[in-house]
Amino acid sequence: MKASQAEVLGNPCEVVKSRHHWAVLLAGGDGTRLQSLTFKIAGDSRPKQFCSFFGGESLLAQTRVRLESLIHGDRELFVVTRAHETYYRAELKNVDDWRIIPQPLNRGTGVAATLALLHIVQRDPDAVVVFSPCDHYYSDAEAFSRAISAAVFGAEQYPDSLVILGVEAHYAEVEYGWIELGSAISNSPVTILRVNRFWEKPPLPQARALFRRGCLWNTFVTVGRASTFPDLLCSQVPEVILTLNKAVAENQLEAAYRLMPAVDLSRQVLAPQPHRLLTVRDTTSGWADLGSPSRVMDVLALNSIQPAWARELHSFPSPEDLAAGGEVCKTLSETFRAAFMLTGSAEAAENAVLDGITATDHVGIADDVLLLETVKSAVKRRIDFPIHSELSDFPPELQRLFLLAPLARHSFVLRILLGITIENCSRILRLGIEETDEVLCAALRELPLLEADSSIRRECADAKRSSR
């Protein structure tokens, strides 16, 4: 009788912890998309991995804690970037220098992983390596440990393959990589699945199709033998591993990095070789990739987390303040238009905006940028609405205005979204596909916020000229 997955894994510490098991914490990214938020929290432009978003420890420190039950402390390496030394030296003050790998420049995950592998193979040719980004959140650390245990088991049993940690998808996300699943390996006591195809940040229609087919989000947590990674690297980016190997041997790393192109490990190395990949399905760890402020806001709202930095901000403006207009009103207007272009449904866009207001109010944040990111996150959760194909032949500006019609029953919300008077709202809502160009141009002239939208500024100007 085959053992169940639980029986094989048992206590993850007992199964996984070995002197041949290593972890590489990828902490060299610049985190530019989160700098507006990290500056608000920490008062400087530190990369996100060195920032405390949820109270207490930084993302890097939280990643170390998640791995400590799985990997011996002296088998953890940290790939950092020299420009961030002010931050990582404080974080890693008790770590031996040989375990800190400072890169002269950030050249992407492919280069960082290659450099770490060169260090590991010199010390332990039989190593099994867990590569882990440092910008992830997990609501259930024990579930993460179980999933990594299964991935390490897979890497040991199938040494010619790399094992990717895949997460059950909740919506059609276009900013994640996707794993299209193949068949399960039938003789494995742990559920290990083959990979049919790797999709890196697919367009929305493709993301919807992948979501419907039960494909997984790619966490980029990757496990494999130290001797297997170079095979995949050499088949796609041979110059990187050859150049770095020579540079390390000759102590010329800085010169090599100046000429080194950036390499994305997931997109450029793994995606073209699905036949060398396996995956473990994670359904319970509560994973989130903190790639943008909207993802941070999502985690705060969904997990009822209220860190001190969020509580210290002012509360969200009252409906009366919103109705009076201003920058927040403009932000809502821009967000609504982006929402309905994503969903194809004005009602869905309205609901997404209201969800965003509710989430923002929940964590006590009034800042316009964070509001916008929160609402964008709400939009993503409602992204599976069909596009109104019958409007596809009409000009974009007419589509945008015409699709506002479902909001007629909420004139106050429409006033907030567009920042205009109730009278002008009713005029816009009367617009239909039979209306003349003059009516459309008149409405456009009365929508200064639409004119501020760079995506249709030219259309507005052309419409004004033609109406004179």
C-alpha cells in the first residue's frame, strides 16, 4: 500500500532538514514599484525586502523564519546588491560573511541564482537547493513548510527535474506567471505533477482561459539539485554561467557585471523548458506576491492586519468630502475608467471602486496613491466579467461614456467617480449610440477629468476641434 502524502511528509523538519539541503534567499531586487509605500513606512527608499509592512520583522526576516525549520542556518545564502549594503548589513549582522553574496549590480534573478549556485557547488556538489524570493507573504507558515517538503522530496526523487511551487489561482491575474499542469506522477507517494507549459504574465484573455482550466500561479519558489540548475541555464543562457564562472575564479566580478545582461530565470530559463519542470500544488498557505502596493493592501484587508504605520494615517474622507471633488475624487475617476476597461462592465467597475473604498476605510488609509492601488486590487478580484462585444465597433470615448449607463441608479456614486454635477451626470447618461457627434463633443467638453486622462486626451482635443 502506498503511503499518503501526510504520512510521507510527517513532520516537515524531520523529512527535509539535511546538511545537503540549502536555501538561497534572493534579496537583490530594487523594489521600485513599492517605493512610494516603503518611503511612507520607513522614511527612506529602501527596497521592499528590507521593509516591515505587517508590523515587526522585514520581509527578508520573515522569509528566514519560514525556512529555519527546513534548512540548517549555515546552509542559507543571501544574494544581495551592493548598493543596498546599508540595509542588508543591519539585517544580516549575525550572518557569516561567506553566506552573504553581494552583487555589484542587480542583473535579475537568473544571474543571482547562477552566482549562488557557483558558491554552493564548490562546497557541496550533492546539494539540493531551494530558491526563495523575499517579497512574498504566507498566512500559514506550516502549510508553506509542507509544500516545500514535498518539493524537496520531488527534487530528490527526480534529479533531472526542477520542482516549482504552484499555488491555486483565485482569479485571472495578468501579473503572475502561470503553470499549465500535466499528469501526476503515478508512482510518487507525494503528489507531484508534470508541467505542460509555463506562461509568463499572459494577456487577460489567456489568463482567463488558464484560470478556467485550473492552472496554478507560479510562486517562483524553485527547488532542484545544484547539478541540475546549470543544465537548464546552459541550454538557454550559456554565456551567463561561463562568464560568471570565469569572473569568480579570476576575482573580476565587478567587470563582468558591468557587461552582463539582465536575465529573468523564470521567463528566459524555465519557461522554454517545461519538460524539465515538475510542480507541487499548494492550496492552503495563503501566498501573495507583494509586487505592488495593491498587493500589500490586499493582504492587510484579507487578513485583518492593521500595522502601526496604517493606523497612524488619517481616516478616509467622508462622502461629503468626496462629493466636493478634489484629488481623491480624481483618483476615483481614473480608477473607475481603468476598472471598466479591464472588466467591460460598468457595474463591476462600480463595485470594485466601492470595494476599494471599503478596504481602504478598513485599514484607515487616506493617501491617494494607496487608495488607487487598493481599488486596482479590488478590480483584479472582479476581473472575470465579459467584455460588451456589441460595443466593440464604437470609438473608445463613446464606449467609456455609454457603459456608465448601469450606474444611473447610483447618481451619487457617479458624481464621485466623475467629479461633475448631477445635471451633467444625467446628460451623459442620456447619451446613446444614436446621439450626434455634437452631443458627444459637448459632453466631452464638460468632463475635465476625462481630458486629464492621457489615454484619451488626443481624442478629446480632436472632438473639440471638429465641433467648432
